[in-house]
Amino acid sequence: MAISHNLGFPRIGAQRELKTLLEAYWKGQTNLQNLDEGALALRRSNWIRQRDAGMDLIPVGDFSLYDHMLDMTATLGAIPERFAHKGEVDADCYFSMARGSKSAAAMEMTKWFDTNYHYLVPEFTSKTKFSISSMRLFREIEEAQELGIAPKPVLVGPLTYLYLGKEKEEGFERISLFEDLIPLYHEILGKLADMGIEWVQIDEPALALDLPEEWLERFIRAYSELESSGIRTLLATYFGSVEEHADLLKSLPVQGLHIDLCRGRNQLDSFLKDYPREKILSLGVVDGRNIWRADLEKEFSFLKPVHDRLQERLWVAPSCSLIHCPVDLEAEAGLDREIRSWLAFSAQKLKEVALLKKGLNEGGSAIRGALESSSLILAERRASHRVSNPVVEARLAKLTDSDHKRANPFEERQKAQRARFGLPLFPTTTIGSFPQTEAIRKSRAAFRKKEAGFLDYLEAMRAEIRLAVGKQEALGLDVLVHGEAERADMVEYFGEHLWGYAFTDNGWVQSYGSRCVKPPIIYGDISRPEAITVAWSKYAKSLTEKPVKGMLTGPITMLQWSFVRDDQPRSKTALQLALAIRDEVLDLEKAGIGMIQIDEPAIREGLPLKKPDWAEYLDWAVKAFRVASSGVRDDTQIHTHMCYAEFNDILPAIAELDADVITIETSRSDMELLDGFGKFDYPNEIGPGVYDIHSPRIPETREMARLLERACSVIDPEKLWVNPDCGLKTRGWAEVEAALGRMVEAAKLLRSKYAGA
Ligand code: GLN
Ligand code: ZN
């Protein structure tokens, strides 16, 4: 008999219950006991849901009050020194690692592989000592056992845990910590065995990255040392193919392997070849990273021959943990009925897994009806008028090289732009958004809920634009923006105005801690029925003599922060988005907006996990940006903006975008980025962020001036712009005005120094 299992379930709750619990606790509105009870209720309902959906083995330990990597840090006792912790990690210590405290800064957060989930980065020094410091996992196992659930504990594996961490000491190499770490895993596994656990899932998604040889060697040694723990281990890989390690993984002393067949379908043969007789093979055939229904007929005929060979040694599962997927489609009463029928959220995906298992165990006829209706729905989706738009198709087919190339090279455009705008040296500007006050949110919400009419909303937004323009004029900024009051979210706002996008009411996915996002769904060919931002920018322009910069979200960021179609390549969807944005760019230009910023903060996170695949992605991503931006005249200035990612390793691609100006966050890399831009000799103009917008602290004029001086030492001062790191929507007006005032002063200091130099 084949077995069905799940790798992880969304912890946030169908109605974001965990968010509510956590935020009430942090604000001091409830106590720890309430938080714990609420969290337990959530875990219980998740377990029961999974059991009722037909899972034979249910993950335990995948739940977290903040982040599963942080939980691992607590379990292993690798608490950074600044948290001055002793004994068992309590809630105060746990949440100060996550969110910082008066005396200690929070641990750094970064993206989990190529997902939009953020984990807390483990910190390692030569003083790092491991000892079991949280009993959370063991308590949760007991809770599950009390409920009569068959728990399969989940741990982040030693390779992934160490590899994703960071050294916090010069000269120290974290790989040396394997030595100390393995005995601890041994101890944990021993404890689990004592609790009567049969299977444990050890997640090693790091195997899908390009791993250095020495890490692979240490990984093999580590797992051989874990062998004697007396428990059966399922080594889980996901997010990509691990085919190059197939022989190695088959020879490891673990009792089962899980591979992701949604991201790496082709790897199966390498695993099936001489698959060890005693090992389980778990196949992730239902996509944990997207929201589409599986093609059950196809999956069933794919699994059938594998099952004939492996029999009870075949396990069926989603491709990865379901935390990247919303909880339950049942909560989407407002969604278009037809589109809804094409979707599967976590609860539905588990049913798909269970159904496939049933077919394998009881024969295809037992699930014939379900397979047929699945195929019928897929056929309807393929043929649906909601999906295809021949006009978009025809436009894509007509794209030529000249559509992704500005008419003239940067030098000529720069001349035309300088003549048009006459800006001073070190021009000052912002990244687009201004404080999103309670009043703004209220008027947007009232309009959305139809409690206020369009004219009320319009006037509220116009008032915000007047306010923002007035303040920017008073501050003496050189290039103004309208302030983005109309947008709650930079992707959602554009999605709502494009055809081909659908929105959910409750399709929340955890981003970090209590923060969730609700990615919109691209279900069909994208087109722009009418102008989106032109009226706002035009109104701003009517209020000032200064140049106004239009503000758009770029095609790759739209793609990256949405659930995308699985029936055509991402590159094609990106081009469709690019054409829609191109239309908006041209309409802005026609309306006299001379500068247009196309934000691409997500361009870096779209990179494939393995470096050999980067070039292909960068190629189509750059092309999409250029399609969006290249239709304009020489004297229209295209800006782009990027932030909060590593950019030094993709500088050539950033240059290829051929934006006239790039504004880029630098606080995170402490100007290392600028050295990169300097060394690379970035050809166009650049505005390195001169202050961190995440901090309420108001920077000193001289700090910003000093930063600019440093920038001047690596980049031609003629090319430099002056701006904050990112948008200001999370800040209050008082800080914003103070900080921008000083920023303008800093630019003036630099001007007086460099004028005529
Ligand atoms: N224009 C956007 C803003 O200012 C950019 C946001 C971002 O980079 N994520 O808010
Ligand atoms: Zn930004």
C-alpha cells in the first residue's frame, strides 16, 4: 500500500488567527497563556484537517510562532550572545531574537530560497555552543499523540541549518560546526525514538542549491554519523532537482528520500535506477508553490508504473511544505466561479494527494469519477475565454528587436534629458510613496466597501497629492512624486487595473512572523484596458513647475509577487505584463510626464536557485523590462528602483536594463554595493540610498554628506542622484520631513563642493 503524507501545513490559520494572536500578545493585550492556548487550538485544527483530508503521516514541528529556522535555533540552543540567554528559551528570548529588544538587535531576516517567505538567519561564531534549549518540538509531539494523530516530526537538517546561517566572526568558518552539531541531532533523534516516533522528516532543501564540494562531503559524513539513532529518517529535498546528487542520496544511510517532481520532474529516472530495496521514495507530485489544481489523470498515470515497482515503498506528497500556499479555497466565496474551479489551496491539495494514493492502492477504477472531472475542468480551463486573448497573442507575436531597445544610446538621451530638465548636480528625489496615514487607509477602504462614493475617494486622494506636492516643494526637492496614496500595495494596485488578474479574499500566505501577503492570481492573458496612473501623475504635475516622476511597478516584480499561470512559461507572462506597462509608460509620456520610474525590487529574487540557470532568466527578465520602458523618446527619463537584495552579482544585467537612472537601497550592504557599481563602471546615472527608511532615527546631514562623498569616490559625481533607500509609506510625516530636509541640505553641501570642479 502506498502512503500519503504532508511535508508542512500553513501555520497562519485560514483567517490569519495566528497573526491576531501574536499581535495582541506583542501589544500586551493578552498574556502568554492565551497565546499558547490559541496556538495549540490552531495546531490541533491543522492536524485534524490533514488527517481528515486523508494523510497517513502528519507533520509535527512545522508549526511555529514566528519562523521554523528560528525554532531550530532555539531547539539547538544556538542563541546569539547578545540575547544573554540561559536555560530554556522562553517567549521573551524567542521574540527578542525575532523582533529585537531594547538591548539587542533582532536577528537578520532573509528570503527562504526563491520564496517570498523570510527566515531568521542563524548566527555562528567560534563561541557557538549547541545544547537542546527548547522542548517545543517534543511538547507538540505529545499534543499530537494525545489527539491520536500519527506524528511525523519535521526538523531542518544540519546541512541546511548551517549552510543558510552566517558567520559573525572574522575568519571563522561555520562548516566547522558540523562536528558539534551532529551529536545534538543524534540526541534529538534519540529522544524522538523514545517517544515512540517511527518516522522523522529531515528537510534538506539546501541540496537544491549549488553546494561547494566540501559541504557535500561534510553532509555525507554527518548523515553516516546519524545512522545509529534508532529512528527512520525521511530526507526531504524540494524547490528544485537534486538529480546530480541522486547516487549519493541513494547511498546515504537514511530510510527514505523525498524529491520534488513539480520543480524537477526529470530527476525521477536517476532515482529509480537501482533504487535501494529497503528505502522509501516519496514523490512530491502536487505543487506546493502554486494554487492550481493538479492534472490528476496525468499524475495518476505517471505514478502508476512507479507504484507497480515500489509498492508500499512509494509515498505520495505535495512537492514541498504548503506554507507557501493559502489555506482553504472554501473561504473564497467572492471569487469568480469558473476561476475558482481551476484552483486548489492547501486543503484541496491534500485531498488530491489522498485521491492519488487511493487510486494506487485500490486501482484506477476507484477514483475514475474524480479523474474524469479533474480532466474536464482542466479542459475547460484550456478552452476558456477568460484565459486567452487573441489581441495579446498577436501583439506578442509582432514584437521585434526594436521594441526592446531605446532609439538612441544613453549618452544621447542624457544630453536631451539634461537640456529638458536642467537639474542641478546631485538632484534630489524620493522613491515614490509618502506616509500612508490612517486617513488615507480609511478613505481607500470606504471606497472599496462602497461606503463612500468615487468622488469622495477622488477628493481624498487629490488632497493627499496636494499635501505631498506642497511638502516636497517646501523641502526643496528637485524631482517630485505624487506620493502613491491610492495604492495599498504596489502589485495589487496594478493587478486590479489589468485584465487577466483575479483576487482572493483570504488567500493569505505568511511572509514573515505575523506578516502575510495575499498574492493576486494571474489566470489569463494580461492586458491593460485603460490608463491606470496617468490621472494621479497629471494632477501632481498641474500643481508644480518641478518635474514629476510617474511611478509604476515593473513586469518582473508583478510576476514575482503574484501566483502565476502554470500553462505557459513565466517568460511569456512577463512579456504580457511588460506590454501592459509599456502602454502605461507611453500614456504617461503623452500626458507630459517626463520622468517615469519602473520599480523592480523583486528582480533578484526571481533568480533560479542554480547559477547555470541564471543567464536564461536574466535574459528574459531584462527583455521584459526593456519592452516596458523602451517606447519613449530620448528626453523622457526612465528610472528604476531596487532594494533589499544582493545586487553585486547581477550588475551586468542591471546595466542591461538601460534605465537612465537607478535608485538603489544601500543601507543593508553598507555601501559595499556602491563599490560594486564603481568597479563595474555602471554606465548610467545612479541614486544610492543615503538613509535607511526602516529606522525611525533621523539621520544627520553630515552622515548623508559623508555617504555621498564616498559614493563620489567610486562613481562620477555627474551621475549621482540623492534619495532615501526606499519608499516612505511606513513612516510618519514628521520624521519624513525632518529627514528629507537634511537630505536636501546634504545635497547642497556636495553641490557647493563639486560645482565647477
Ligand atoms: N515606489 C515604491 C514605494 O515608494 C517602491 C517600493 C519598493 O521598492 N518595494 O513604495
Ligand atoms: Zn524599495
